[in-house]
Amino acid sequence: MVMQARKQRRWLYKTSKLHEKHKLLHATLSEELREKYKKRSARVCKGDKVRVMRGDFAGHEGKVLEVDMKNCRITIDGVTTTKVNGTEVAVPIHPSNVMIISFGEVDDVRKKSLER
């Protein structure tokens, strides 16, 4: 049975719980991190260094400036566009389109999840 697109969007933006949104904020790890932690993906956090793999900014590397839990998007340093009036605006990117190159600060919670 195929679920309707409107129901999928409703779940994503209105009825999904916080612990379910945490899963949506996972990104793949680089080869070195995969070998080190024996994990395929991890949650993106502020301060991580990531590489954009898909879209207009593919190949760009930068630091994660903000993680938007509500819309399930991240903003990356240097991934910006120029508005008509000349101001620079950050472009939000979905975490599934990036690869984590290196972790920022590894706190106790993240350390436990990586060692699991």
C-alpha cells in the first residue's frame, strides 16, 4: 500500500515526534570516520565539518552553522545565495545530501552513540 504524498508531508512537518526527527537529521560518514567508528551514519550537529554531495553546491565543504529541527534542514558556512537587494542569505540543505568529514566537539552523548 502506497501512502499519499500529502500524508507523508503532514507526518514530516506536523505529527512527527522529536525522536523521529532526530533520525531524519543523520548524514553519511566519510570513509575514515566509517573505519574508525564502524558506523555508516551519524547525526549532524553544529560545528561539524561537512561536504555537500548533491545539488547546486555539490563539492563545497564547510562548517555546520545551524541545525533546524523544525524544517529538518542545516545551514553551512559558505553555502549562500545573493538576494536581489544584494544581501547574502544562507541556503538550507537537507542532511541526507551531505557527508560528515570531521566531528566538531564530541560530547558524552555523541560519544556513547558512536561507541554503540
